[in-house]
Amino acid sequence: MLALSEMGTELLKESDDGYNILVGSRAGTVHLIPDYSKHPHILVDVAYHNNKTGQIEHVKSSAAGRYQYIYPTWQEDAGAIGIADFSPESQDRVLIQSLKRLGGYELICNNDIMGALDKLCETWASLPGGHSGQPQNKARDLIAAYNQAILHYNAGNTKTPNFSNVISGVTSTAQGVIA
């Protein structure tokens, strides 16, 4: 759900399932990170339509990877659990750390997706409810994607990463947010 919200299905298809995407990528114009050795920390000028002001605005962002981590957030959460690289597995592990730090993990595990969206929307601007003015997805669309991801995961689809090897105790409910 989060990866879908941050980049959409086309970018997920045009990349390594989003793990190697740089901010500013669009379907057909994909910018990839050079490698997975570390967070790329590349500042990109991103233009977006501010939904509050109606103006085109520019921000500099270092967002990268499946969950579009900006460098400071990556440093905080990766550092907290001793992650040094930016591999797909590391991105998934750091996401769990971020969800816990922000108070969304327990809500997700209790199937309170709306509550989790409220907790997470200031970190991920594409989630509904944030105040950045950046474009946001609709909660109903994200919840539908979440429910699809849960069905996909519970069906044992091999394309869904095996997160039980990544971090113990992650319930199938949390998998829907990651997937």
C-alpha cells in the first residue's frame, strides 16, 4: 500500500519493484539509484501542484527507494537498528522500524488502517491527511490496495517478499502496508 501510494503501479513495474527508484521519477521517465550499497542521498528538485495554494511549487528531496525515504529519516531509522546498506531487505526492515517509531505499526497489526494513515501521513506526503499540500491518494483507494495486498500475501503468492525472514513477529496485517 505504501509503495503504491508513493509511486504508483507503473513505476513499480518499471523498476526493481520500487526499491531502486529516485524521487522525481514518472512512468516512462524512471530515475534509478546507482546501487544498493547505501541511501543515495541525491537531492532532486521536484515540482508539484500544491493542492492548498493551487500553485506549482518546488521542493528539494532526497527521497529514494520503495518507501521514498528522505535521507535524514533513513539515517535515523536505519541507524536505530544498525542497517548500513539500502538493499531491498534493508528497506523493508527500516520500514518496520519507522512504522513502530511513528506509532503506526501497532495500529496496522490491529487492522486500524485509518488510524495508521493518520499517524503516518506527515512522514509520507502521498498518504491522505497530511498538511504538506502535496498530492495525496484517497484513503478508500489505499485501503482497497491494502486489502488486495493482504489477499495476495495470504494466498502465498511468491512475488510477495517473505518478510517473516526479514523481521520476526510481523503479522500478515502489516504485510499489506509493506506489499
